Amino acid sequence: MLSATFLTPQQIVKELDKYIIGQHEAKRNVAIALRNRWRRMNVTSDIQNEIVPNNILMIGATGVGKTEIARRLAKIADAPFVKVEASKFTEVGYVGRDVESMVRDLVEQSVNMVKARKKEEVKEKAAHAVEEIILDALIPPMRSKTAGFPVTTEEANGTPASDVELNERTRNLFREKIKNGELEERKIEIQVKQNTGPGVGMIGAGMMDEVSMMNLQEMLSGMMPKKAKKRKVTVGEARKFLLEEESAKLVDMDEVKEEAIRKAENAGIIFIDEIDKIASGTGKKGGPDVSREGVQRDLLPIVEGSTVNTKYGVIKTDHVLFVAAGAFHISKPSDLIPELQGRFPIRVELTNLTKEDFVRILKEPKNALTKQYQALFEAEGVTVSFEEDAIDEIAKTAFEFNVEMENIGARRLQTVMSRLLNEFLYDVPDKTFPDSQIKITREMVTQKLKGLVANKDLSEYIL
């Protein structure tokens, strides 16, 4: 994928088009928001820190692409991304998650991304170290006294230098075999380090203690000695265990934490879904609306820009991009408290999907459902093909179900496709098909789904 550093807004939209059908206005706005981050980082004057991101509020029914747009945007930007549901938060003082946890999750995600990249950078060096450990387990080294190395017991008892040379030649031979993968099934004994420290808990710890508890647990874990346990495994299995261990040794975690904090602060994206669930639709005070407004007021300082303590360090949320989304069937964006409304200046209304959109969703995206099912059947050695009329009928059926029942957008296609192909998935590979091929026709779609279409009660239950 192209680097987000060089992507223009139009290129970002093209990348999103590969996976998401329609919703051009929403794509344009998120593309501008992403490019603006790069622009801000390249501002040379003191005003750089004063430029804040334009947070986005997406309005649209479920299944129209709100979450997918935000998730794909994060992948394009190679940015840490966290999705949270506003309805899962509760006002501080009540039992439930506090809003700062989403920032801590973002930093955790950022640390994992940076650590994975750093491990990839040292992978070659770590692989070489692992080969040497495996070689030592297969052919223990003999050191020559004249070479200035420590003398083994055998050498002290008179082991000839020629034996040392023979040992080294044998090791070189086995080193090549290890590199060529010829000894992957050979059993060896290795030492795997394990943490011996138990988990630490505290009865009655409140939400404010969460970071302190994490830091305490990490500190105690670091103080406890790591117990080495001997395991007899194949060379292939040993390579997996040891590669992770050796890579971790080569990565500077202090450097990882610092870079991860910077990445989360300047590139992080937090997607707050179901924000309409914490809006007060009645306009009345008291009852559940008090708690909803409380959650909004707790969210406000995070979105405005505040400092949050995490186990990796302190993070400022001033330049984190917040994307909120909701269906707003019962409430309206204006039902949110004015201060929170002001923090989402970009409003985008996503359109409901049409039958034509469903046809395109089934055919065009890189991860289209038809392509996914074809890949599943190919794993069993069976080729599946969809006639144009069949795709049209699937799209028409899914669209009609959405009209007659609750509209769940493109997700309806998954239930219809599952209903259509489950019988074949069950039969493969026990049943053989002519030429190992399955052709999906309009008649087949109509026949397999006609019972559901006719029986509305059954349709509502199953689909």
C-alpha cells in the first residue's frame, strides 16, 4: 500500500474505493482530514501546535459503511486505531468503563504496532542468533585452548586440537542444513523463559486505580526472576519460540514507548460508535438522560484535548482524530450537549444503500463476499462461479429484506449469502461435484430463498 505521507486526498479516496462502495462525501471528508495531519506535521512555524484536527460526525443507518471507512482510513495511514461504543461508557462514579480507557487502548495499539515494526527490522539478526542457539543444542561447541576461549573439561583432560577442528567442521555442515531447512523435524532440547510472578489484584479498586494497578503489575513482573523451563521440541518449533525471544532482546522498549506515544498523539484515530445512544432524545431532565449527559461531559475533555496517564507514559489527546458515528433514528445530533457538538464540526450524512449498490458490493471490492466464498471453496479444490443474473437476484433479495424488515445495510448480504451457500459448504469435501465446479444461477438463488421470501415470520427469525 502507498505511504500515507505521499497520498493526496484523491488518492486516499481511490484506496477507499477498493473496499467501500459509494459514500463519496464521507470519503472526501476523511481523506481531507488525513491529509491535513500530514500538512500540519510539515508546518514549520510555531502555529503547528495550534492546528487542531477537524473531528467528523458520521450520520447514517447501520451497515452503510461508517465503521469500515474509519478502519480502512487507519490502515491507509498506518495509524493506531481504536473503535469504542459510546453506550458502553458510564458517567464517572457509576460501575462501567471510564472514557479514558479508550485513550489507553489507543496507546496499547500504538505500542504493538511500533514493536511489531521494530521486531521486523531486527528479524534477520534475531534469526541468525536463533540458528546459533539451535546449532549449539544439536552440536555443542568445543573451544580450542590456543584460540583464547574458555577450556572445556574434555580439553583440560587432553582433547586434541584436531577434535576441535572436526567439531567446527561438523557445526558448519549442520549450520548449512539448518539454513536450508533440512532439520526442521529433528528434536532438540531448549530453554524457554517464563514469568513466575502471579497476577496482582486488589479488591474494591476503583477506576482511578486502573493505571496504578497496571504499573504495579508491570513493575512486579519485571522484578520477579524469569524461570527457564526445558522443553523438547522440533527445530521448526524451537525457531518460533526463540525468534520471538531473541527479537524482544534486540528491541529497545524505552524507544518503542516514546515512539508509540508520539504516533498515538499525532496519528491516532478513535472511532466512537453509537454516539446517538448517549444523546437525550426527549429533552427532559432526570432518569437515564442524566447519566447520558454525564457520559457526554466525561467525553468532552478527551475530545477537546487533555492529558491521560497510561502505563507507557503520558499522552496528550489534542491532535488525536475523533470520528463519531450514529444512526440518529430517535435522537438528533442537536440533542448532544452544545460543547460536544462543537467538537465535531464536520457533519457527513451517509446514504442508504440501493439494490444497485448491493450488486456492486458483491462484485467490485477487493474483499467482496463472492470473492471470499470463492476462496473458501478453492481451499477444498472446488471452483465456484456466480452468473450475473444470480448476483442480481441476491442483491434484489437482500434489498427487499431490508425494506420489509429492519434495514441493516450491507450486512444483510452476509446472511443471504450464508443461507444460499451453507448447504454446499456442508457437502464439500464429502460430496463430489461434476468437474469440481459449482455454478450459482438465478434459478438456484430463487429456489433456495423462496421459502424465506414467502414466509415473512420465518424470514424475520432467520434473517
